[in-house]
Amino acid sequence: MAWTEKEQQELDKILKKYPPDRKLSAVLPALYLAQREKNWLDNDDIQAVADALDIPVTHVHSIIGFYTLFRKEPTGKYMVQVCTDLPCALRGAEDFYRRFCERMGLPPTGGTTEDGLFTVESVVCLAACDKAPMCQINLEYFESLTDDKIDQIIASFREQAKIQQ
Amino acid sequence: MGNELIDKYVLFRHRDVENIHQIEVYRANDGYRALEKALKEMQPGDVTNVVKASGLRGRGGAGFPAGVKWGFIPKDIYPKYVVVNADESEPGTFKDREIMTYNPHQLIEGIILTCYAVGAETAYIYGRGEFAPVFRDHLQQAVAEAYRHGYLGRNILGSEFSMELHLHLGAGAYICGEETALLSSLEGQMGQPRSRPPFPAVEGLYAKPTVINNVETLTNVPPIVLHGSDWYRQYGTEKSPGTKIFSLSGRVNKPGNYELPLGTPIRYLIEECGGGIIDGKAVKGILPAGASSAIIGPDKLDTTMDYEAMAAAGTMLGSASFIILDETVDAVWAAEKNVKFFKHESCGKCSPCREGTFWLVNVFRKLREGHGTKQDVELLETIIEQMKGNTFCLLGEFVVPGVRTSIDLFRDEYEALAVAEEETTPGPAKDLIHTFF
Ligand SMILES: Cc1cc2nc3c(=O)[nH]c(=O)nc-3n(C[C@H](O)[C@H](O)[C@H](O)COP(=O)(O)O)c2cc1C
Ligand code: FES
């Protein structure tokens, strides 16, 4: 379970940003904390957020459903989000994405690699349209990509995961 | 310094001054001097007045005069808030990210001046969730530096004025860029729009008076306060003064952000800044305000980029996110991409938007998969007619002009896809009804 003393301390700090009677404002930051460790939220994480903020767990569920950056299903250790929205697509991002999925051994729509390391998906505009093709990996920006460049980046994440094991 | 049209950058000062993201460098280059001037020599109302006189208009899309908006804040209700819109999610827009990354102190100084002008003691910058690295690696540092130097916190520069500035990240939802949805999101609710009135100026964050402005809007404030409104008006037109950042993307050789005086012709942006179209091809269509745009054709290349001229040309300046289509682009494909974007981002609160985008995506798919009939093209037109004026917020309204103008400008491409036999029963095709239920 991802909610420990450390998360609680961080949340206490975050809560200082909002008026004392407006704890609910911290629901997104609290969910980010809960999701940090394993990249998705299980029922315990969700309950922990509800308890920490003293709000109904149903509200936390509706928040998670509304915002795209929270996930209730297990995902890869690394979320690879390739933008294929119109400005990027005008610079070849759709074909780039298809080729990338193929090299990752995934269907053209993306998915999670067999080793569970990478979840690949196409997303809408990430405010980097002049540097297409581009992606975010766990929200870090990688821009002006080529096939070689993204393969190298993926390889370095694989290395990183190996070292961490 | 600057570029061919402006001798010094007003907003993108990092392009003139290296490392201006560092507070020492910013200070050595006029940084926080506007704030010193305001706190020592100006009443809060004077700050609002100079911004009013400058004619600065909101850069988030609607172009509403910033100083006028500040003037709506009631004097006798406390606390008041300033909320900065850093949601930047309109496809084709990537200017606020550059400001926050490379010139964050000018934004922060603008926020402090705004708070001083309206009497707010708390400000939030609301960024889209995907800006987490921008906030963590750039903005947060700059805010911490500003606190250390006494520009934020208690008794700023020894004055009576105190304020706190906080950063807040959303979590992936285009609609949170709409100001009332943004406030709901900041309060910990789903990011769904609220009805107006009451306007945020009267009942905004936590039902208190709130100014909401875009990142680029507030980045204009320090130079206006420091140099005055006449200086500011040396650029731009009478009704659209100042410089503006144009985000140029799509089929040009050099996509990127370009800061130019408002009133510069589109042709200049594409040819001089963007290095023309890839492989010397011809322009086919221009989306001046991202996915929400009415598309204009190459006959409009000499239109000047200011709020009035763009409206007269049948489109809008919006956030000035110019997406360029060239003759190699399939117009129906491009319209479908944008419709899919809006379907994905519809918050689901009102049915014209939720159902309308759903139907549009289905009809587009049917056309592009080769099962389209003439009736389907008409159906697209019927759907947008039904959405127009009937959606709860502008998101649904934003879908209409792109589809409308795409069909008007490129009708032959739509008709070329209407290859299947005419259906005998009028109304939506059976397979569509099937997917709906
Ligand atoms: C669907 C929708 C999305 C919007 N997205 C943004 C955005 O990402 N950033 C922004 O500054 N304004 C956005 N706006 C405009 C805001 O509602 C609001 O007008 C703006 O923040 C006001 O600031 P300004 O006057 O400085 O432009 C959006 C509006 C709508 C209807
Ligand atoms: S369209 Fe891909 S980052 Fe904007």
C-alpha cells in the first residue's frame, strides 16, 4: 500500500496552500501522491485519499473517472504517451506511432508490453506541437523524436529498470 | 536583439537575455523594477488604470481587456483571489509552456502586480497535469527564489502588501482551461463548467471575487507598469495593442513560437518566420486558433493577425495557435481528428455536446471507411446545426466552426467520399443507431 507516513507528511504540507476549510482542493495532489509508487490506484489507495481528506470515497472515484491522468488498472512501470493529435499528425506522428507500437511488439493501438515495463498509448496535444513527433514518459517530455531516438530512450529505461531490480 | 519587427522582445525576453530564468539575471535586466515602482509610487488603482490604458487584451482566447476585468472586482469583499490559467490544452498551443520554462519571473512579477492591483493576497497558478515537469523543474524554483528575495510573502519589499503564490496541477482534462471549470477543479470537484452569472469576478474561487487571466496576459503586465501604456502601444493596432506569441505548427518548415506585433499579416508568419511550406507546396487551409478554429483558405493569407481582422475574415485569433494545412493534407481526415479531440474532451455535462460529438465521430468514420452517402454529409451539417447555440459551455460550440468551414471550403472532398448507395430511409444510417445503443 502506497500511503505511508511520508505521503501523509507531504499532504500536510500541500494542505497549507488552501484555506483550512477547503481540504477538498487537495484531492488531485493527494491522488498524485497515492499513485506515485506503482503508477495506478488500487482500492486501498483510493480509500486512503478519502480518509486523509475526510471526504466520501465515491467522490474520489468520480474524480478519478473524470481526469485522464489517474488509473484504476495496473499499467506498465513507464507510461509512454505519444501525441498523435492534429498538429503532430501533420508532421508524421501517426505513422511514427504505428511503427513504434510494432517495434514494441504491440498492436497499432498500443497496450502494455509483455514484461509489464511499458504501457504505450496515443494521446491528444501536449503543448509541444513544434517538436513532433514527441511523447511523454511518466510525464517527462521527449521531443523531436526519430525511430532511433525513441528506441534508445526505451532502451535506457529498460536499463534503469534492470538496475532498480 | 528582438526580431525584424520588434527591436526587443516584450514577452520572450529569454531570447534576448541568456539565463533570465535566474533571479539575479532577471533583476539585472529590469526584473522586479515594475513591482518596486508600483509599491513605492502607485496606488493599486493606478496599476489597473495603466493596464486599462495599455489596451492589453486577454491572451487565453477571448481577448477581453484585462484592466477592465480587474475593474469588476468588488472592493469590499474579502478575501480575493488571482488565478492564473496555465492549462494550455488547445491543440496547437505551446506558448505558455515556453514562458514558464524560460522566463518565469516575468510571469511571477505580473501575478504579484495583479494581486496588488485588485487587493488579492493569494494567487494560484493552475497548470495542466502534464506540465508537472515544467512546474517542478522551472516554476517552483523561480517561485522559491522570489520568496527568498522578499518579492512574495509578508510585507513585500517592506510595504504593507503581503501575498502568497501557490502552484496547483490539474490531471488531464481540456475543459479545465475554461475558467469556471478550472475553478471547480481547483476546489477539488470534477472540472465541469458552472453557469454564469455569477461571474468569477464576483463569485469565483471559494465563491470569492477572483481574477482569472492567462499566463501570457499577465506576463505583459510588468513591462506595461514599468514603461507605461504609450510605450506598450508602439506595437500592435489601436484595438489590439502590443505583441503576441503566435504558436505555428503543421506543414511549415520551421514550426515554433514567434513573438510579433499584433496586426502582422499571416503570410509573414508562415513565410518569414516559418520558412514557408514543406517542399514548397501550397497552403490549403489555416486554423488560427487551434482545433476550435473556423478554417480559412489561402485567399486570407494577407489578413492581419489581430482580433478585429481575424473576425472580419470569418474566424478568430483566439490563442493564436496557427495550424497550417498544405495541399497534401486530406481535409476530411483533418476535420475528423479535431472532432475526435472534442469527443474525447467533452465533459459529458450537456447532451448536445456529448451526443453531438459522438455522432460526428461516427459519421466521419463511416465516410472515411468508404460507406458514406450524400445524406451523411448532410447529417454532419444537421448535427452541428443542432449543437450550435445549444451547448452548456463553449467547448461544444468550438466543434461547430471547424466542421462547418471544412465542409464549405472542401465540399468536393466530402462528396468524393459519399460513394455508397443512397439510403432509402431518411435519417441516420442503421449501423450508426446500432453503435449508439
Ligand atoms: C473549452 C475552453 C478551453 C479553454 N482553455 C483555455 C486554456 O487552456 N488557457 C487559457 O488561458 N484560457 C482558456 N480558455 C479561456 C478561459 O475560459 C478564460 O477566458 C481565460 O482564462 C481568461 O484569461 P484571459 O482574459 O487572460 O485570456 C478556454 C475556454 C474554453 C471555453
Ligand atoms: S499536437 Fe502533439 S503536442 Fe500538440
